[in-house]
Amino acid sequence: MSDRPRLPDSVVLDGASLTPEDVAAVSRHDAPVELAAESRERMRESRERVESVLDSGEPVYGVNTGFGHLVETHIDREDIERLQTNLVRSHAAGAGRELTREEVRSMMVSRANTLAKGFSGIRPSVVDLLVSMLNEGVQPVVRSRGSLGASGDLAPLAHMALVLIGEGEARVDGERLPGDEALRAAGLEPVTLASKEGLALINGTQLTVGLAALFVVDAERTVEAADAAGALATEVTMGTTANCDPAIHEVRPHPGQQESAAAIRRLTAGSTVLESHKDCERVQDAYSIRCLPQVHGAVRDAVSHLREAVEVELNSVTDNPLVFPAGAVDERAPGTDVAAVVSAGNFHGEPLALRLDYAAGALTELAAISERRTDRMLNPDVQESYLPPFLTERSGLRSGYMIAQYTAAALLNECRSLGRPSIDSTPVSGGQEDHVSMSGQSALNARTVAENAATIVGVELLCGSQAAEFLDEGLELGTGTGAVRDAVRSVVPPLDEDRRLDGELETAADLVRFGAIRAALADTGLAD
């Protein structure tokens, strides 16, 4: 059983086809990146348009003017390159923890792809360097805080862009080096930025969308693992899967709800545990069991809604201003007889921010119902009579999985406390940028929720597998739930004596994060 996804031979950046899975392949597994030939030609044509505007002398934002509140300040021709370098330097003003390697790489590959669409006026050679940095393992040191999500993720992208001009810092083979030394160690040379290129590199939503792409991949795995954990919990708490009957979900046909109900039916197929009590006197299961399809399904739909936006954003142009052929846009746009440069707001992260907050809240609910199922397996006041308190023999002398649930509860509380950055806004740049999205913070919060939710579901998997140890001899779990239990047992043994659990909680969370639950089900033919 392997938890490593099948990687593409290379991820081709054409500005149109980048997926969340591609972002994960590049950022986590170092899949090679290449620039499509047609993208190179589009960028060349876009650059020629910028040069025509520069030659005309007409004031155009980002080409020969200042930035933000300084938009009315004209920049002389001899200072154009200096303007771009100053822009990158001054905007590298981030704070907080450094972004992880995968976070930085997700931002880099998504930035290269949006530039590859050919509406940003940047030379292909600059994007070539960004691609080479990905392929050679040059990781800019980027501070995580500072983005307002409009004008895009300026500060984080500026820290990334510094390395392209041989400044800032980067890691190569784990060693932290000045930007120029990092490039040299990888056999690369820095670039000198031409007009508009600094702005093209830093103005956009690529921190947000890169992290959002990783969140989508992680959240989908977590929902699948939660279905598996919930199915196992249903069996060991002597619940019923009657709540997953297709007829119920045909009369309330939310797609996610139907999908989760079908997953529970597949996972528990062949279970003699379920058959052993089908005529018992229990009328209803607790909501955490009975309403699993409705809750998990709603989370599936929320993540799907975010995926739609991420797939659009990954292949969108999100900087400002944008460079079009003359005649392609409103005739009032400044430019020349071959180019039109339009200042607008594609850098605003609201399309992602709102859905990120929604999806993070949804995943928090998935974690919440998972934690409640864990309690039903552990809690002596509500657990089945055949289960010992906290799933350990000689409870009292031993605590079993008691404190694992504490950890799940603490992580759940953190998820609930993160708030909704997308509904806040603080004006900046002298009031010129008077409404921002905070999409970068929404993405960082979502990352925290994804990590915590994976651990909470991992705790449920541990407890479900431990509870299964106490089933009557001869009772068999379903084909899918049995495979899930076996996947857990392949890395975590039964809890016979109290022992340190932190490493095992991390191991169980990794089963969720890295797709091992999906792989275990694929081995049985039960994966979607």
C-alpha cells in the first residue's frame, strides 16, 4: 500500500490547465515544471506591448508612475528599472513565521502559471528563472504575515521576488543563503527587472490560491477518511446504516450527502457486526452517527464549492495593470496603437477569501462531529456495554485513550476560534486601497483547520480500531472498515498498556493527510 500519489512526468504551465493536484505535486513531491511554448510566445507579445507604451511616454500605472497613493507621481525613463527594484525591496515587509517549503513552492508555481497567460507584460526569461528555481530547489525565505489579499499578496510575493534579483534569502538543500548565493549554488543567475516586471511578480493572489489548492487536496482526503472513521465508529458503537439507505437521500438529493451515504454503505458491506444486532430494541442512533451523511455531505459540497474557485483562480490573471492588444478593451484605456493597459481589480482576493472561510468552517464541523463519535466510543456514560471505559482494560489504573480526546477537543477549539478574516477590512495606502479581502489570512487559517481536522479524524480512527479489539470473536467488520482498521494496525498496535501517545496521534493524522486511507480502500476496490 502506497500513500504517494502518481505524479505527472512534468507539470506544464500554459496558464489554462493547472489543477490543485498539480500544485500539490510540485510543492510536495518536486514534480518538474516546464513552460509551454505557446505561453512563451504570448509573454513575448505582451512584453512588446509594454515597450510600446513606455516609448510613447503616456503615463500608465505600474509602467512609469508610482504605486498606490503615489499613482500620480511620474517616473522618468532613466529611473524605470530602479522603480521596479525599489518596489520589490520596499514591499518585502512581511512578518511572522516563515512559510514552509511546500507553501512557498505552491505560491511560486501558481505565480508562474498566471504570468504564463501573457497579460502581465513580463519577459519570458523572468518566468524561466522562476521555473528554474522550482526545478533546482531554490526556496525563497518568505514571511507568512503581511498580505491583505488586495492588491493581492504583495508582501509574501515580494519576498519571493527578491531572490530573482539576487537579494533576500533562500534555502538550497536545506542551507539558508543570501539570494545571490542561493541562485549561484543552483547554477542560476539573477535578473534585472525591466518596466512593470516587479509589479507583475508581486501583484496577485498566489499565496492565497497556492495555499487554497493544498487545502482542497487535504480537505478532500480528510472527508474521505472521516467517512471511513465514521463507518467504523458506526459498527463498533452498534449503530445502524439504515440512515444511509438510498431512498432517504433521494428525497433530499444534495450531492455530497448522497456521496457520503453511498460511501458508508460501501465501507460496511459484508459486516457481520451490523447483522449481529439488527433486531435490537434501539430506535435511533445519536446524531453523530445518524446524521453522518448530512454533515459530511455538507462539508463535501463546501469543499467542492471552494475547488471550483481555486481551479478558476489558478488559471486566471490576477495582477494589475493588465496588458491587452489595442482594441480589445474599452477605448478609454491608456496605451498605443498596438497596446492597451487597463488598471482594474483582479488582484482582489474576495472570490477565494469568502469560500476559504466557508470551507474552513465546514471542515471544522467535520472535526466536531468526529470528536463526538470519539466520545461515544470512550465515554463510560454513553459507550456500549461491551467496551471498557476509555477503551482500556483495568480503567482507573490505566487511562487508555482518555487524553487523546482532550487533544482532539483542544484542536477543535482552536479551529472554532480562528474567525472569518474575509469579513474584515483595514484601509491602507493613504486610503487608495480602502477595501481589502484578507484572503491570505483566510488561507493560513484554512491550513491550520486542515491540519487540526486530520489529527481529530486520526484520533477517531485510533479509537475505532481499538474498540474493534473488543468485538465478540467471530464478528467481522465490513470489507472497507476492515481494511481501514488494518491500515491503522499496520502502523499503530493495539493499546494493551498505557503508553505515550503523541507519536501515534501524529501517525494516525498522517494516514489521513497523505491519503493512506484512500490507498487502503483502493486495494479493496472500494475507493471512489
